[in-house]
Amino acid sequence: MCEQHAAAPPPASLTRRGVLATAVALAGAGAGADRAVAGGPATSGVRETPGGTLVVENGTLLDPLTGRVIEDAVVVIVRGRVEAAGSRADTAAARRAAEAAEVVDADGGWVLPGLVESHIHLNTLAEARDALSYGATTARSGSTNFYQDIGVRALARAVPGRAPTLRAAGLFVTPDLGDGILADPELAPLARERNGVRSADALRHLVRTNVARGADVIKTRVNERAGLPEQDPTVQVYSREQLATVVAEAGRHGKQVLCHSYAEQGIHDAVVAGVRSIEHGVYVGERTLVEMKRRGTYFTPTLAAMAGMAESSDPVLAERGRTYLPVVRRAVRAAKELGVPVAAGTDSSGGTVKPIGREVELLRAAGLPALDAIRSATTVGARLLGLEREAGRLLRGFRGDVVVVDGSPLDDVTVLKKPRVVVKSGVRYAD
């Protein structure tokens, strides 16, 4: 999948600092950058605003890591961070200290940490809003057209409750950048590459440009796209050596790599090259899953994207979706049996955001136990993003991200598709 849709490029005169500042200004944030992105890797660009103070009570609390369930639980969030979570007795002192806080009555619903969406394309404010409304309080970008994900990340830091906390990927490291080459003047020299972004120097240059823009992760590919009927997703576009060049350059800047892939040989090459996670991975084989287990490589199968493709009006795409979905379901089961961590990601793009709960539903239907399917969108996703001390659980010091759903997700994971309440950094989401 990972089909990027056309979007207008930013003005040619826009500076790197301006990318962040303009995105926040357009969002109504009004926050200034505290450092320029140009001149070296940046991880912030915008001062993080403290979140809200809020109490969630009268619900059943689930800790995805342990599976522990606490009835009549309370979650106390102070300035965007969890102060206490547990029984009324265990949280009484924190609850009294936050007496003036807004109170959210879970009204007998189930209370979980905000969900983690490990593969999404957030190109617009509307997409960021929709992802958050579905309970995705933390996400990883699967790349954007013109560094919009950098702006979304800044928005989440400046205005809690407006967007998910985001690990941004910037531009896709792909042979044909298309109009994406206009996203940064530094990329113009790549137009001289006769075969596209394939040489070691070109690959390094694109990775470095992403890093200079402030990318948290690097997104590349090994196969063509499945979401374009004229392309064959089993065709390999980068060799193992080229992928290793991308991984090595990203590693020099402390960045990990996620890789779009479909065919077994390409997937194997990507894993051996050292990518952090395999995206889609329809035809992943046992030898590669064994290697993924050995290396700690994650698998993000994006079942929601496959299911959506099966419903396409284009006959080529519909046939692909119908063919791929049962194959990747088997791959999920094999990954589970071998101990490969499976993360939830919808691969949403093009203005339509799928609920992250839909991916959890499909992972459950593929054969994951309910708790493991929930973990794919909480603790496993948080580890993949390097945020296991921030997200995926409701413990003291963790980010105050909460979803409240009507019913037990252990009995029926589909309740995660329509959260009744979403709290981001202690701020209740309201459309």
C-alpha cells in the first residue's frame, strides 16, 4: 500500500524553520520554535506545552502488559502525565491533590491507555484529527508528501488534544521522488540522477535531508506499490546493499528504518540489511520470520489496508486485496508462533483514516488472542516507536493518554473501533 496522494508543495521560499512554524500557525497553535531545524538533526523545533489535569473514574482499568483488570478504577493525570492509576484506595491521595481537575465519568466503561498507530500517513489537519478521534494518541508516520508529518508532530507538542504524538518519517526514500523532490531545495541535485535515487550518494543525501528536517525515523521500500494497479508489488526496487546503505546512514544519525515490502526475497533482504520493521510483508516466509525473531525486527502487517483494497472499485486492486488478505493473515499467525512482535498499523492515507481499532479487530480475526491484539496497539507499538516509557500503559510518569470504550475489549475487541472518550496528554478530545 503506502500510496501517497498528490498535495500542493510548500512555497519555494519556505525555510526549514518556517515549515514547523507555519504548520503550527495554520493550526492555530501560535507557538514559536525554540530552535532551528537547519544546521543539524532536530527532534523538537517547538516547545512542548504541558498537558491538562484530569481525572477519569468509575471505569474498569486494563493494563495491556500484564492483563490485570481493576474494577471501579481511577486515573489521575496532572499536567499531561499520569500521577496515579488503579483502585480508588490506591489513588486516593493523588485524587485529593487533583481535586480541582476536570472529571471524566467512565460510566462503567473500560479504560485503556491511548492506542498506538504504527503506520499512518498524516498529510492534513483533518487526518490528524480523525486519527485522534479514533483513539490513536500516539503514531508513527509512514512518510508524507512534503514533510507535513513534521508539522503534525509540532502541533501535537504545542497544542495537546489536537493531534497524536508522532514519530515523523518525512519523505519516502524511494527511487522516484516525484513532486516530493520540491519539498526541500537541498533535494534538487537528486534530479541529476539518471536512474532516480539509487546510488549510494543519492540515498545518503536523501536520508540526511530527512534528518536535517527533523525526521524521527526513515521510511524506505524494497518492492513496488500494491495500491497502484500499474505497479507489481512483487518487483524489487532496492537491493540488499542499497537498503544497507539507507540503514547505515540512518543509524549514523540515531534513526531506525521502516521498510515497505511484499515479496519474500525483498523482505529477507530488508531484514538482513537491518531495518527496524517490515511493513505489509504479505509473502514473508518462515526463514525470514526466524531471522526477524533473531534480530528483534517488528512486523506491521497493515491488514486494514489489505481489507480496504479488496473493496476497491478497481478490479486489479480488488483482486490483489482478496488474494493478499488470507496470505498475510497466515503470516500474522506464523509471526505469533515464532515470537515476532506484531504491531498495529492501518496505513491510512489520502484523506480517509481508518480506526486503529479496525486493525486490532483484523489481527484478532487473523488468530491473535484478544490480549495480544490489544498489545499490538499499545505495548508492542510503544516499544516499536521507542516510547515504551511514555505510551502503551497507564503508569505514573507515562503520558496522560486514555481511551474509554463501551464494553470489555477482552471479550470483543471491536469496541476499540469507537471509543466514547479520548484523552490526549490530559486534554479531552472534542471535535
